[in-house]
Amino acid sequence: MGHAVATEENGRDMQGTVLYGPGDIRFERRDDPEILNPTDAIIRLPATCICGSDLWPYRGLQPIKEPTPMGHEYCGFVEEVGSAVKSVKPGQFVVGSFATSDNTCPHCRYGYQSSCVQREFMLRAQAPFLRVPLADGTLVATPDGAPGDGLVPSLLACSDVLGTGWFAADAANVKPGATVVIVGDGAVGLLGVLSARQMGAERIIAMSRHAARQKLAREFGATDIVTERGDEGVARINEMTKGVGADSVLECVGTQESMMQAIQAARPGGSVSYVGVPHGVELKGQQLFYTHVHLHGGPAPVRRYLPQLIDLVINGKINPGKVFDLVLPLDRVAEGYKAMDERRAIKTLLRVN
Ligand SMILES: [Zn+2]
């Protein structure tokens, strides 16, 4: 792309992704990221990607007031750090969460870094360079130097989509031997399958009616596929679990139908996690009361899991990067959105250079 090369003015002449309105993604000249606070770092991204949650504003279902820089999943090489940054150094390869954190406040210490008192939600990551606030508390460096190119997709996945799928499994209390249901066959749901497998679930039921996604779900460890939805889907789960229901249900969509499907698929005393950003979801108190389920969800505290997830990737134990089924150069980002919007792609990886 050439745009990532420093120019004579010592700028990077950077281009990045901006959403102007429904369906209108542009790749255009933007201000170069700079150190604004002493706790910032600037990183250079070898690749970035598009999130399922980016589709809400892209579809106009989450209106934007002004042209909005897009992207919140990232990993890459540290180029520059602010004067107060202690643990992160130029040249390191780092992975960060979509939510920044100081990793020292009470919420961080309880493991909820995505509710950090200093949290900012990242934007602007669909670009070759990115400013990351609170670098010491947000970024985790890979051990033993920079990873090979082949690991970049899986490390990038740790930043949000795997971190969120992992939280979904953890928040749904997945234990060895458990029966787990995953509602939603998007990238997060598929990596929820992978996470449940890693946590030792015995039966993993993926709800999907899409052949390519069913195949990937099985590769990630699903033992059963259910194609029915809504009440029919719940009836099918009930039948498969001999009338008991699932121990753990991961809700990875965020609609009323998917949430009710998840709650009704759990056994009394079971756990339901919800990691799809809810849009129009309303729960009725009495209905919830009689289900006896544990509910736990929210924006995933990815930072809590990063060291463990990076380790699993580096040691070849998991390959979450398989979730990227479309790879495009970054300047063709608009095609990537369109393919995901039309469900032709599960998740788009955008290569820089
Ligand atoms: Zn904090």
C-alpha cells in the first residue's frame, strides 16, 4: 500500500477506515496517530479485521452522528511509547483488548478490565497504525520475541473474537464433562465452541443452519448441530438432553429471540452467558424467576485472558485464526464489510501491505 511508509515530513501519510453512514465504508487519509498522553503507545499492525459488532452501525441499526473511524481488534509491533510507559517497549509484538484498562483499579483487579474506571473503547484499528491508551495495562507482549507471520491471524483473534468467545464459555461456567449449547454461529459463537472444548465440555451443541459454519463448528469441537431455531430449537435441545436442558448456554447474538432461546435451553440451575451486544432485548421478571438460571454477560474482559490465550496460540494448542475465511488487502475493507453483511464471509482479515 505504500501509505504506511514514513514520508519526508516524518508523518506516515496514513489512510484508515471510516464509516460515513449505512453501507458507506471509505478508506481515506487520516491524521497520523501520535502519542497524546505519556501512557500511550503507537503500534504498527500487520493485519486487522472486521467485527460482527461493526455490522450494527454499518447496517444503520446503531446510528452514527458523524463519520466514524472503525476497528477495535488489533495486534502488532510497538513503534513508540510515551514517557510513563514501563512494561511495553518498542520492537515488542503485542496484543490488546478492544477495551483499554489500567489493570490496577478495583474492577481490573477483580478481573473485569472491560469495566476499568479508565476504560476507553478502542476505535481506528482498521488502519496501519494505532494509538493505544494505557499501554502498560492494556497490552500483553508475546513471549520470546515476535511471532511468525503464520500466527498473526490467531493472535489477532485473541484481541476480541476469541477473548469474547472464551469469556462466553467462562461466564456460562463451562466445566469438564458439561453439556453446552452455543446460540449464534457467527465468529464469536464458533470460538465459543473452541473455548468450551478447551474447558473440557463433553457435549457441545452448536445451533446453526449454515453449512460452512457447521463445518467449522465441528472442527472447533462441536459434537452436535441443531438447525432449528426459537421454540423448535429449544424443543430439540430438550429432547437431546432427555428433558433436562443444558448445563451451560452461550448466547452470542444479542436479539430477543436468541436470548430467549438461550435461557430456555438451560437446565434449572444452569448458566447462560450473553456476549452479543443486546439490541431490543427485554426480559420479564417472572419468566426469568421460574427458570432458575444464572445470567452473566457483558463486554468481555479480554485483558484477563490474554496471557493464557496468547500462550495457547504460541504453543500451537489452538488455531482460532481459522475463523477468518476471507482475506483482503486493507484498502479493500469496504468489500470485507459487504461480504460479512451478506453472510458470504464469517469474518474478514485485512492485510496491511
Ligand atoms: Zn482498571
